[in-house]
Amino acid sequence: MRIKLTIIALLSGLFWQSTSLAINNEQLSTIAEMGRLNGIALNCQYVQEIRQIKQILIANLPTKKALGVWFQQKTNDAYIAFMNSHKTCPGLIHFDKQLEQAKRKLQAAYKK
């Protein structure tokens, strides 16, 4: 499984380098954080927050399939990791603060 993810990550990196989509590590990091939060929200059934995450992405990201694939991959990774960790769901207030911080970082990364 880990080998497959590594291969996917490498191929994704090659794909981004070969397309006209100019993206930097900061931008990828902000999408990954939104994916991490989305994975937790899915586990915890935070339906309103799941919708909010998708709205944030739609409002701020360019419409590129590669970005959606990256987000989905990070969501899946986070969902599995959270499920396997047997952690309890964070409180909504704490989660919403994390989401707001991630939103600000994503907006800043894509204004450049």
C-alpha cells in the first residue's frame, strides 16, 4: 500500500511538472491540510464542515483536475489514518478554528 502511494505521489509530481499548472509546495501544502481536515470531518460526520471545505476549495482554487486529485488523495489518507488511530473526534469549536486557519492559509497561498 505504501509503495503504491509513493508511486502515485511521484507520478503526480511528474504530472504537475509537465503541465502548464504552476503550483508550489506552499499551495500543495494548503490543499493537503484541507484534505486532512476533510478526512477528519468525514470520520466525525461533520456534514456542515465537509460542505464548507468544498465551498472554500471551489471559491479559491483554479479549476484543475490535478488539484482535485491531490485533495482527494489527502482526504483518503487522512480518513484512513484517523480511523486507524482510534482518536476521538475533536470538538466542533476546535475543529472550526483549525478550518478557519487552513482557509486563511489557502487564500493567501492562491492570491500570489
